[in-house]
Amino acid sequence: MAQSEYPDPLVLPPSYQKARALRKEELSSSIWRGVGVRSLIIIAEFVGFFVFGSFSLLFDALASTVDIGSSLFLLLGIKMAQRAPDEDHPFGHGRIEPLAGLLLALFMVAGGFFLVVNQFYSLTSHPSEEIISGYAWLIPFGAVILLELCYHMMRLYAKKNHSAALMADAVHFRIDALNSGFACIALIIAALFPLYSGTIDHIGALLIAALTVLIGLQAARNNIHQLLDRKPEEDFFERVRAAAASVEGVLGTEKLNIQLFGPDAHVDIDIEVDPAMRVDNAHEICQKVRVEIQKVWPTVRDVIVHVEPFYENDH
């Protein structure tokens, strides 16, 4: 006999929306802290360039200046990706985040390639005779320490929130740290061989630019994976299956597909129930499965649950 009244819809707890809001807050605050650190380093390196005349310091400062603009662009992308689904975008706007990360990475590659060409031309066409100060290496040495701290902080938040875009920005900090490391090494060597310090400085700048291109390509690859719906890590599948299995009445799970991009994930799962179960009861179980999945994994914006009959000899 059918139910006389439509059951009340299941409502997600307030912690679901709080978790999604916390993700945005963590990503945004992480980016702003990085912008602050980069700004201090840029000022120090520009001052160092004018005082010591080091092109390694200049290129490192220019790379960091570009990265600040890229980070602000990424911040806009993260904000736009949080927008709720609408009539024209029923699956939300989550792909804006990896798209912003991809553009960020391509910008890194283009900028790095330009610097490679520029420094190679300078190195081969204009032999340098300037002598670099033996104290210039102190500036990039301090920058390495600050940038590595920022890299590990942003990488932690990126992994926690499964953000390829923020990971791309974290990679920016690792690039900047390596760039500053190259600059530091080049300037130390230049201090040991002052007659060749100008040439060594240009070689350091060339290595900085080449590294920017290589790591930018890696960051682009990671964001392309999200845009093309590459299968996420097995941990996500285990988490979803465990949440579904915890619902009373679910006797098993079958097919499971997960799309993960930016702040959003979409889950498509088949559950198995008693073949004799009424449709309204099976529907209620589906709603409980949806809620349980979203409770344990707030990144999930939408869950589609398919019902199949459970047969013992089918496993």
C-alpha cells in the first residue's frame, strides 16, 4: 500500500555549508599571505638590483611581481568557482578554478620562455664585464627561506582542499624558492670568482627562467587533468562507498563514478537493495545515501544514486 503523504526531504546539517565556506576562506587567506611575503621579497630584490647590479636579483624580482598578479587572478577564479549552480550552469561553476590554474601555469611558461631567450641573447651577444658585490647573495638566501615556508603552507591547504589551482600557486612559490636558490648560488660563485661574476650572474638568471618553464608545464598538466575529468585517487572512492554502506538497507554498491574539479565533486553511484523493497522505501534510502556522502565529504555538490536489486549469487 502506498504512503498517503510525501516524506519530508532530508536536510544537510549546517556543518556542510560551513565546511565549504571554510575551504574558500583557507584558500583565500593562504593566497593573501603569499602575496604579502612576495611583496617584501620584491622590494628587497629590486633594492638589491639597484645597489649590486645583479640581473639574477632583477629577474627573480620580476618573476615574483608577475606571480603576484597571477595569484590575484587565481583568487578571483576561486571566488567565481564558489558560485551556486544556475539555469545555464546546472553543475555549478567549479571548473573555473582549474581553468584559472591552467591559465596561471601557461602564463608561467610563456614568461619563462621569454626570459630564457632574453638571457641567452644577453649571454652570447654581450659578454658581461661588471663585477657583482660579494654580499648580494644574502638577499636571495633570505627569500629562499620565506618562499619555502609559503610553499609548504599553501601545499598543505591545497592537498587538504583538493585544489589543483592552489597547488599550481604553491608550485609558483617552490619555483620562486628554487629561482632564489639559483640566484643565491650564482651570486656566491660570482663572489668567489669576481672577474667572471657578471657572466655567472647571467647564467644564474638563465637557469631561473628555464626552471620556470619546466615547472609551469607540470602545473598546467595537473590542472588539465581536472578539466578532463581524470579519475581521482582511490581514497575518494573508498570514502564514498563507506558512506553509502553505512545507510541501513544498502546491501552493496556497484558502479561508482566521481568527478572532482575545483571546489566541487559530483558522485554517481549504484546501490543494491532488497528486490522486494517498495519504491518509496528505496527512494528514502537513496536520499539518506546522498546526505551521508555529502556529510563525510562536503566538497560533493551533487549525488546521483541508482537503485539495483541485490542478489546473493551476483557477487
